[in-house]
Amino acid sequence: MIKQKKLIVSHAPFIHNGSKISIKNYHIMLAALPALLAGIYYYGIQAVGVIGLSISFSVFWELAFNLIAKSEKRIGDGSSAVIGVVFAMMLPATAPWWIILIGTFVAIIIGREIFGGIGSNPFNPAVLGIAIIALSWKEYFDFNQALINFDMDFNMFYPLAALKSFGASSISSISVFDLMLGKQAGAIGAVFGIGIIIGGLYLIAKGIIRWEICFSFIAGIFLTSMTFAMFAPTTYAGPFFHLFTGYTLLGIFFLSPEDSSSPVNKMPMILYGLGCGILTILIRNIGVYADGILYAILIMNIINPLIDKIKPKAFGKV
Amino acid sequence: MLKKPCFNLTKHKLEYESVKEFSSSILEVPLSEKSILFFDVSQEVEIKPDDPLSVKQDDLLKTGEKFLPFKDKSSKYLTSSVTGKISSINTFQSDYGKKYISITVNKEKEEIVCDKFSKKSKEPTIANASEFLSCIPGGISENILSNTGEIKTLFVCGTDNDLFSVTNQYIVSSKIESLKKGIEILKNITGIDNIILVVNKYLEQTALNAEIKTEVINSEYPSSLPKLIVKELLNMELPQDKSFIDIGVDFISAEAVAAITQAYNTGKVPVDKIITFVKKDGYKLLAKARIGTPIKNLCAACDTAIDNNDRLIIGGPMTGSAIYTDDYPILNNTDAVIVQAADNISRTSDYPCINCGTCVMACPARLSVNILVRYLEAGLYEIADDEYDLSACIECGLCSYVCISQIPIFQYIKLGKYELAKIKAKAAEEVDD
């Protein structure tokens, strides 16, 4: 018998552009750093504890699920770690450990793994996790209450709550620039607006998140809040206030463009972003919640498969 | 065509190779002891597996001699590229149901050139072209040779379909006169008036200097795939239910046109193929070999050893096919041969689609690849076609190239098309019954 060489046979293409899920996720974590570092600067070692716990619990839950379900272990790709990072960004620095444990369980197991793991989640897992624990333990997400023991050199209060209770006059003393610098009470990664914008632009430049979603989100917020402010300027705040308070910037650059729960075609991406923006302001201005962005994103996540059916006509189709 | 996402500074475009970066010398591959001729029987419905061949072992073939492997069933012929005796006849199965009859010819000491063509080819006519020239290097379509008058525009591709390859560009840059004459011959014998040379920007000046009717196309992959050439130059997308001949368009490679000129100049049927050879370290060179030369002889001539677990690719890196044996011969349409070392092979993974949408952005056919691949993974080929336009795919392979989950999307699509064709054929059969 002639000795035959064994060659590798596979299908075209035989080259690849080298992109990897792990690289992508590390870039997202890198982009989150400026906002997180500012949070640590403001809230100190407690914030480090919350971030660390959130990341490790997320990875732990995925690993635990993999072991129970006997599925392939993929914690190395960093997708759970990214959920952990984004989850921590939305927490107050005073969040107790058990809230983080339960929240990451909801995010990883209920938000993602039971739907089939990475790529199959209908909702942004981190948003789902935060939404559920914010509904269950309201007091920890009342940022004025939660952060009462922090003594800062600026007026420490949660602007959205003030707006909700006392109208636009109560926030007239706050300058937008102070909000951008993070001089407000809020979640660890959500207060330092400039940092989030830098991270978001970095992700857009890298092609990791889509500018269509981010910019139409901003457009939606501007359109709706300006309309409200035009008719009742004493009750409703202007667009810049909405942009730099609460989870808004986080929602624009880190929550809404999440791969699996956002559309991929051009027109749907714009509709999705607009919808998120409009709903956010509607909930903030008319609804009962001070910050409506989590529910806006969850609702748009549900609609995503529907609007993503708007697709261009295929090549040569008559 | 890989569309750059807005602001995306990091991803580069896929540009076609330029022949100008190659050394001008061309490596001549010596004649091998054994040559293998492939006769494609996958399209021949008349031919059954156990039909007797019209040739048998120990028959003598001359260089350039044409013979009909299935005289009674098919008028398709093969041209022998060497002088020698047939040593064995086998069948060879390739991917997607392709079947070949492989005829191995042992080289004789003395080469005899068959003179039937030179006797009949004093003047170029469509009759002698279709009688002798259908197997020339580069290939020529039956529609051109049957001369039915349906073709209004003939594109001479001076570009290469796939990346890495520069075979056709080489012909334009080095044999422009013979290309010009070939176009004249084609005009005369087929009566097609509108013959256009298609080049990319690297060779625009060369073509213009020779005063050939030329169009320049984009130099980014996959602009020189036939459907995209039609889209760019005729400003129309080929409708899904039509073929090129329906809209009066056909293609011929620059190499084939040059071969036609060579045939009528010398009175011999051309049997030498120009191949772009890519070594394991990525070094590219041009080689000239007889059609039928086994790939292993080509590799040996190019100083490349094939080891276990290497990958041997026929055609380009995006659309070619990997072969499982280095006994595979050079065919008349083998423009490039690529060798990849075992540790340099990009692999696919079993990660699921994460819905990032990079493939949707890259797709020149505007498919919703992210949803399509889910249906294909589940084997729902008919829904994939009805709702997600499986058959609109132009087979460029960009989706797999950019896939962050490294899903073999292109393989799913090709398999899907193949299975869909089988389903449709079966349905048509049932209707007939």
C-alpha cells in the first residue's frame, strides 16, 4: 500500500480576519475602564469590592451552569466578565454582596444561559439582572438613601429623583458640566459622563458597537425631551440633563448595542435606537420610575426580532 | 466590497493582488512521468457509472490530440496534454457531487504533436474552434463556441476571481498583443461585437496603450466575481431566476483569449497553464505547467514539501477548494495553488452566532446572513431560500472570513444550495410521475 499523506480538508474560505469573541470582550472591558476608575475615585474601596464581586459572581454562575448542564466551558471568552462589568457599573457603591450574587444569577442564568447561552439571549442580561433586583429591593437603588454616608465636596443627590419629585426648578442649579464630571449621586459606572463617552467612541471606532444605534438613541432622547420641555418647561427637564443623568449614557453605549438583543440591519438599528430614546423619556416624564432606561431597553429588546425583519432587498431579487 | 463600517479605523479592505509585485520570471514545471486528465461527468446525465469508455488502457495519445471518452453518449471531448499511453482509468469523486473520470497517461520518450488541428485551422472559424479548442487553458464556455447569437456582450476577464491569484493579470501585462489579436479572432468567428476587456486599476494603462476596448473595475475583493462585474459595468443585478446568457452576457478569461491566438498562430492546441503558486510562507510565484501535471510535481518544482496535516488549496483562498491528495492534477481552470502549513491553518469553531452583524455588513448580496445561518444550521433549506434568499448568495465567502464566531457560514450556504437543488429536482420528478 502506498503511504498517502494526510492533508487537512476543509471548506473555503481558507483565511480569516482574525477577529475573536474574547478580543472583542476585552475591548469592551477596556472601554468601561474610564467610567469605572472615576467611580472608584468617587466612592473608594467599596466600589472596587462591588466591581470585583460582580465580575467574579458572573463568571462563577456561568461556570456553575456549564458544570451542571455538562456543556462546553467558555468562561475564557470574557462574555460573562463583560456582563459582570456592565452590571457593576449600574450598582450603587453600597450594594451588599447578596444583591450582587442574586443579580448576577438573574443576569447570567435567567438572562442568558437558559435561553441557550451566548448569542441566544433575547434581553441584555445585565439590564434584566438590574431591572429585577431594582424592582425587588427598591431601597438599595434609591441613590439618595444608599449613598447617604458619602461626604463629597459637591451637592450629593440623585438628580432624576429630584426632577421626579420637585420638577425642573429643583435641578436648575445643576450645571451640565458638573453632571458630565460625575458630580452627582448615582451608580458606580454611570456618573462620569465624559468617561462613558470616551469608552463609547472607542468602541464605535473599533467597530464593536454600531454608531447607528447610539446616535439614533441620542436623537430619540433629544426629540422627545425637547418636545416635553417646550410645552411645560417648569415640569420637564431639557435634553442635556437627561443625557447626563441616570443610566442614559451607559444605556446608549454599553446596554442597548449589546449584540444578541439588538438588530443588525441599518434601518432597524435606527428604529431600535430611536425607540429606546423615546421610551426612556416617556417613562421618565410620564411613568412612575425616575429612570426609565432599563425598561425602555428591555421593551425594545422584545421588539428587536420584529423590526429586524425590515431588511434590504437581496441581490437580484425581483 | 468589504464595506467599512463608519469610523472603523482598524479593519482593512481586501485588495486584489497586483501582478506588478511579482518577479517577471516564470517557473517552468518539467513534464511529469504521469499526467492525469480529468473528464467531468457530473453534468452528463446520459452517462451511467458502468458505461464503457471509448478509450482503453495502452491506447496511445498524442500531444494536443482530442478524444471522446464516451463516443456514443456525449460529444464532449478531452485534449491530451502529453504524448503517452493510458496506464489506468478511474473515477474520482469531488465535493458537492462532482464526478470525474480520471485518465492517467504515462509519458512516452518522444513527444508527437497531433496535426489534425493544424490541417483544419488555416483560417479561424467557429467550426474548428469548437471542434478543437474547448479544453484550452482558462476554459471557454459552450455558449461562445455554439455561436447561437444570444451573446451581446462578452467580458474578457483580465482580473482574477479570487485573492492571491494573478494568472489573468499576468496575461494582460505580458501578452497584451496576443490578447488583442485573440479578441479580433473572437469577434470575427462569433460575431459578438461588444467584447470588453475587464481590468483593475493596476493594468489600466497597459490595456489603454494597446487600444483595446477596456473597462476598469474596483480592485477590492469581490468586485471581479462575474455577477458583480455585471453590476458594476452594466449597472444591473442579474435577476435570480435568470442566467447570464438570458441577459446576453458571457465571460472568458484573458488566458483563454491569449490561448486562442496561440492556437491559430502555431497550429497547435495550447496545453500549458499559467498558475499562481503560493508557498507555505506566503511567497507567491508564477509557474507554467502542462494541464494534467499532478500538484505534487508542481510543488516539487516550486521547492515546497507537502507534509502531513498541511492544507492544499486549488483556486483562491476565499472560494477555492481543499483537496485530499496531491495526486490531483492541474486542470484548465486551476488559476492558483496554495499550500498552507499545518500550524498556519485557520479553523472554524462550534461557537453559536452572537448576532454581531459583521457578516450582514460585509455581504455584497445584502443577505440577512445572521438569520440565514440559523435556518441552515437547522437544515431548513426551503425556508432559508423562501424567506432569507439563500439563492441570492453570490458565493464570495466574505461572511465566513469576517465571522467573529468562526462559523463556517459559507460551507452552510454551499451545502444549503446543493441540498435545495436536490429537493427541487426531487419535487420536479414527482410532478413528472
